[in-house]
Amino acid sequence: MGDLEVDLELLRETAGSLGMLMHEFERAADIVEDAESAIGRNALLDEMREFVDEWKHNREKLLKSLQAVYEAATESHDAYVQVDNDLANSIQTATAEGGA
């Protein structure tokens, strides 16, 4: 049977990237408001607002999916670290007690 290898750093980085993506999706409407002063009142601003409004439902669905994957990645990382720590502690205890 093969050994299980998990890239914990990649798992942690993936969770971090998903967190940043979720943040950007959550603030999509704010981006338009932030750009308003630079753009002024014109057709471009109206189009941006319309786009944000039309994508609201899709953004919410994507955010739910991103949240689920973020939680899975975070929980997986934490579980692998815990199992690894528990195994290391068991080995240390067995060694200290004179076990094999």
C-alpha cells in the first residue's frame, strides 16, 4: 500500500487564496461605488451598476461554493496537522516508555 502524502503548505495557500476570492466577490458592489468618483456619472458607471446587479444572484451562488471549498480545505489542513501531531506524540510516548 502506498503512503499518503499531503502538501500542507499548498492546502493552506489554497484556503488563503479562496479567502481572498471570497472577499473580492463580497465587495463587488463596493468596487463600483469606489469607482464612481473617478468615473463620474455616465454610461460606463450605469453599465457597471447593471452588471453588478445582474450578477448578484450568481455571485451569491459562487460565494456559497467558495465558502464550502474554503471550509473543506481549512478543515482538511487542520485535521492532517492534528493527525500528524498525534502520531508524533504516540511515537514519542512509545519510545520514552521503551516500546519499539
